[in-house]
Amino acid sequence: MITPMTRVQIVGHKRDLDATLRELQRLACVQLIDAAQVHPGLHRYAAIMEQQEMEILAYLRSRLEALLALLPPLPDEIPEPWPEEDLIPRIQAELDAYASDLEALARERQQLINDADVLPSYAATLSKLMRLTPELTQLREYETVAVLLDRRAVGLMDMLAEEMQAIAGPYTELVWDQVDPDHIGAILVFPREVAPKMNALLGRMQVTPIALPESLQHVPFQDALAHIHQRLEEIPRELETIDAQLHEAARRYRARWLGAARTLSQRLEQLQVRKQLGETRHAFVLVGWIPRDHLETLRQHLEDRLPKALVIEELPPTAEETRDAPVLLQGNRLTRPFHFFIRLLSLPRYGTIDPTALMALFMPLFFGLMLGDIGYGLTLLIIVLLVRRHLPSGSGLRDLMTFLLIGSLWTIAWGFVFGEFFGDLGYHLFGLHPLWRERSEPGALASLLLFTIALGAVHIVLGLVLGIWQAWHLRQQHELWERAGKLVGLIGLFLLVGIIAQQIPRGWMSPALAAVIVGLAMLLYGLGSVGALLAPVELLGVLGNVLSYLRLAAIGLASVYLALVGNLMAGKMGVIWLGVLIAILFHTLNLAMGAFSPSIHALRLHYVEFFTKFYEEGGQSFHPFGASAENNA
């Protein structure tokens, strides 16, 4: 459900502002709003003096976060408390003392990692060119350049040699050969004084020299490969030394700096939030949203910590102001994980219906109905329990695992209803029989389709009833007529279908037609000027929503037939181990599809068919003052 909210106003002397904000930040139960909007004649708090401090705090926090990113995280690390007294000079002193050394270590480590990544590619290239180097003479005043070209560029070599001789005469040398099936290698030797002209020549001919790393720029070409291999042997030892130094630094400083970063974030939030306060010459005014059941706790806490310093009072919001109230969803262990699926869409607007509890009931039920197999349910349950225990509480993936856990229990229950254990394997192994119908029987199709349509009708009618109640509660006249018209018209259509199918006496024909006509008339009024065009479409759309629940039967039948095919193919194998392997492959594929497809379709039935009958999205999440500083830390 949506937590009831109210507004609280706190008025106090400006000398108590810092202490008040610290206590509110510690409690993290009030979402501050602009006091000047609540009281139009009130001046906004002038945070001019705090602007410079905010800039310094933000800079220090960014530097601390950069340093923390360099240090490896430690297991079960707890931020050390960091007092606010002399906050800026103390943190600045820590940064001045240690930042430069740690940053130098990090740069050296990154350079080693880069060298370890690129040097093997240089070694591979140089290895191809090494067999050309014995023909060269190493001269002190000459420069050596190596290139690697596609073998189709062989005709370029003669042209390159001529151009080199045109620049430096006989004092150049070009050695080239095919070094592998796809490439030719070439080594150019020329006087160092003509190097700029040679580089310009290579640029005009679109020949890119092999650029050695900076550490090998002055190493003779013939010795470069040996230096690379030696360097690759040294890098792991140097990395190990640097990692040990960073780990020791993390052990000594990381917990302190985490605490410092948290204190900086808290202080920065205290200063930033002042822009939302109102002020007079000597007093401040603070207004915010708070869960109604937390109001007395807040009042008692502030009166204990700041006796007689503050005036705390409730400001009951008007109906218009309530529409802008933040939304805080609450629930129990079973319903709370389904908040994840609500947030995927959008939070409900404050004052409307929270569908979490209904989603927690129907979504796993639909999932289990589609998969509906004891063996698959047990397998999925074991997998989910093993995965879920390693996921952090409150994470979206853990919430998804909780849904699959409940869905696997419903899968087992529906498996008993349909008598399925890895398809028909349960019947062959221990004589398992269905409590209702076996889905694979030809005669079960009609019953299964009718059951899913009936289940869809219940779901849609429930959504329309909720929509009618919500429209009445919110005094939404047009929505009330529209939803009521859909409900009455849908009932009339159901009666007509029952009469045509000869399941309802023909004497109900007149009431059925009357219900359809009345429903259309109500829709016509609710939709306004476009009602004449849209009313029939909307009514048929509701019927289409009900028929959409046939997917519950269709996906379930696809799953059971795939299981039957797997068992049949496994049984026809002459070799036992091969049959078992075939069965495992088929059932693994079926389980993977059965965990994914029913989840998507169960979610779709809620978003598209169910929620459209009553759900009003657009709610803003509740963000209490103090929560963001803790999250940033």
C-alpha cells in the first residue's frame, strides 16, 4: 500500500539551523520542499555565504572519491566516523600528504598494464621482421624504420627505393621480403639528418611505420625484440609490488577516507538543502513531507535534542496539494519484492490504488499455470534458492528471484492439478494422475481455454471495479462513467456469448442487449465528444483484453508438448545413456523457455490488460533529506 503522508513545518532561530539539519539528516524521514511555495510571502533562504563552502566540499569529495577508486576495496569495510570540526582543513591535509604518491603508483600500475597488453603485438610484428635485420649495418648517425604492408603492395617497394635515393643518394638502404603469406616487411635505413623528409615521403605514399613504445625508442632495432621479452618477464613482478603497496594503503586509509567522504556528502547536502528553506531576519522556516506515523517520532526526537528551540506543527495538505505528495510503497515479505515490477513501469500517483498485493497474488499464479509441472517447479525452486542466497537484499535481481521462487511453488501446485512431472514421465515412473485434467489430452483443450478466459474475466472485472471505486473516491466523473460503462457492457457481451453457446437460456437475450446498450451509452458520455466513434472500439477492446488471457493456455500447451516430444524421442533411443542425454537437453531447454516466457507474459497481462483499468501512474518517489548522503557514501 501507499504510505499515508502529511506535511510538517519546523520554525526555529537561525543559530539552531545547523543542529536541526543534522538531526533531520540523521533521521532521514522528511522530504523537504520549497517553503516559499507553501508560504508565498516568505523569503527564500539566502545561501550566499555557503556557496564557496559548497564548492570546496564538492572539490574535496571528488578528490577523495578519485583516491578511493585507486585503492582496492576490503572485505566488510566500515567507514570510520569523521567529526565535522575543522572538516575542510583536516581533509585537505590528508590529501596533500598522500594523494600525489598514490596517484603516481596508480599511473605506474596503469602503464604496466598497458605495456602488458601492447608489447605482445609488437613482439609478434618484430618477429616477422627479424630475419631481415642481419643484412643491416648498425650506424650511429643513421635511423632505422620498419614497416609491415599487405603483400599486394609489393610494387610499391621499387618506387619507395627510388624516392629514398632521390632524397639521400647512395646513403640509404631498403631491405624487404615476404614475411608471411599475407604480408611483406621492409626496413629502411637513412641518415638521421634527412629523417623529416623521409617521414614526409612515407606520409605521401601512405606507408605507416611501426612505432615502437616510448621505452624502446632509442633501442637498436636488432635488440628491440629481446628487450620486449625481457620487459614482459619483469612486468608481473612489478605489478605485484605495486598491488601490495596499494593494498597496504587501502588497509591504512580506506576506512578513514570512506568516513570522510560520507561526512563531506552530509555537510554538502546540509548546505544545498538550505535553498528550499524560508527565512525571516532571525528565524528559518522548513517545510517537508513526512509519513504520518513518523510525525510524533520526529517531534519527540527534536524536542529531546533541541528542547524549546523549535516550533513543530503539522500542515495538513489540501486535496490539490495531496496530488503532489511523494509516494512511499510499503509491504510485507511477500509483497515487497513486487515493488520492483511496479517501479519498472512507474510509481502510482499518491492517493490512488497500489496494485502490489494483487500483483503478488496473480503474477506468480499465472506463471505457475503456464509452466504447470512438478518436475520443472522443483528444479526451478532449487536453482532459485541457490542463486538468491548470494544476492544482496533489496536488489532488483533478488526481487526477481523471489518472484520466481513463489512462481515455482505455484508451478508445483498446478503440476499436481495437471498431473505433470517432466511431461508424462511422472505417469510412467510412479503412476501420477491429474487432480483435474491432463493438458495433453485432446478433450482437455476446450476446458482449458474456457478456464483461462474465465480467469481473465475475473482479473479484468476486478480491475474495472477497482477503477470505478478509485474514480468515485477521486471525483473523476468521466473516468467513472467510462469504467462503469465498460463493466456493464462486458457483462452484456458475456451474456450474449453464453446465449449463443446455448449455455444461458434465450430469455436472457433482452437483458444482455440492454446491458450492452447501456454500457455503450455510459461509455459515450464518459468519452465525451469522441464517444460516438470510440465507444464500440473501447468495449470490444475490453473483450479483447479478456481473450488475451488465452495465452495462459497456449504457452502451457507449448511447454507440455515440448516435454512430451523430449520424452518420446528419449524413449526411442536404443542406447540408455543417449536417451537420458536427449531427455536432459529437451527438458533443460523447456525449463529455460518456461522460466523466461511465462514471466514476460504474466507481466504483460498486468501492464497491458489489468493496469489499464485503474492504474494511474506518475507518482514521485519519496526522497527524504539524509538518504542521498548515505547512498553517496
